[in-house]
Amino acid sequence: MAATPEEIRSGVGLRHVQVLALNATGYPAATQPTTAYAGVTVSGAVSFGLEDPEPQQIVHRGDDRVFALDVLPPSEPISGELTVSKTNDDIDAVLTDDAIVTIAQTKFFGLGTDNRGDENQVCVLAFQQSLDTDPASTDFGSRRWGSRLIPKCYVIPRATGFEQDTPTNRGYTVRPLFVKSYPWGEAFTTGTEGFEQAQMLRGISQFKPKIVAFSGAINSAEVRTNFPSGFPAATADKIKCWIDGTVSTAESIETSGMTWTTGAGATTGEMLVVFYEYE
């Protein structure tokens, strides 16, 4: 089976949505040097719809006829809608900065608060199961994972009520922002990506994608950065990492994490972001 998947695939469903809080510099908001920050998982994800507006059609008219047609980019950006079948106050707190309050032994969470319009910027990674459907592929029919990576966006929860005999689904408005780099800090270039700004990226991988981050591992001594328990990388060559946007290589890379020799890891104030695939 090829390690790098073919570009032609067919997907279905929505398997996983990962939301990572961002710090003031736009990196995933890790706070520990050796314990991975992996954000929060949106449990009960039902659908992740995207609305990509049609381009503007410019019609040139004269002499009682249409004599030319031109096209301009859409006048609206890509936007999205995330629907879930579970209510999770912890996720909403990350998105809005509204706090969960315990009164007696009941927990309350504010709706329609004065924080509206000042929601937090987050990174979103969502994926679905797919199949290799390239007729020329030697891996035709093999499992693949199609993803959408939004480096920076607003995910805004909306209030819901109750209906008789109807399961409660909740909606989140997703507003992807225009960015010039990946969430690990590497900039888009016309020589590599073919563009310098984007709202999101579409991915295809052999295994499920994941982003984790570490903050300021002091490099005066050997440091071990571990991936989250239960989520080891599929293989060591499925791992890539960056320190403040620059590709970096650890002394030792295993599926469970990486070991950095003295002077090789991130220093205080730097961010180590890792993108990898897991089974």
C-alpha cells in the first residue's frame, strides 16, 4: 500500500472534528513542554457543511446583444455550519470565553451573552472516511481519510430549544478567516502551494490526521515530548514537526513521541507543533 495516497477518492460521513484554541500569535495554545495539547474533540458530530459561493458573472452588453462574458471571484467568503447531536459546555467555553458556573449542584452556561461578537479564534481539523477510487491506482478501494483544515476561524455556538419526540441537534456557525500560513506557522508560497492566502485546506491521508502542540521545552537538557495516550502515530515517517514555523527534526522519533537532545528542542517562549497520522 502506497504511503502517499492518490488524489482521486470518494468520501462519506463525518468521523471527527478537532478544535484547538489559539494563542496570541496564532499557534495552538499549548502550555506544557512535554505534555501534548490536542485541543478538544467535538463529540457527536453529525455534519460539517460548507458554502462556497458561486463566482460573479460579468456580462458585457452592447449593440442589442451580449458580446462578452467575464468572471470575478465571489463577493462572499466560504462559510460553514457544524451540526452536533450532543451538548458540551466545555467546548462552548473554549469558543466563547463564557464560563461554566455551578450553583448548588447544577451547572449553568450563559446564552446570548455580551461576549457575542468577541468569540475566540480557533483552529479546526475535521475528517471523514474515504476510499481510493482512482481507476489507475494499485490501491483502488483502500481506506483513506479526507480532511478539511481551517487554520484560523470563529466557531460560534447557537442556542437551541426543546421539541417533543425530536432528538436535539445543535448548530455552530463556522467563519473561516483568510490566513497566510498553516497552524504550525509555515507560510504559504506560490512556489509550493501555488497561493499566498487561503481560508482552508483540503487533505487526503492514508491514516487519520492529528495536530498536537507543546510549549517552550527548555533545551538545556534532553526532553521527551509524548503524543496523547491512545493516539500514537501510525508510523514514524507520518510525523512532521515545526518550531515557531521552521521544520525541525528530533534526535529520536518514535510512534509514541520524540526525544530532543540538549540544545535541539524548543526554547522558552517557542512553540513546537506536530502534524501526524494515527490509526
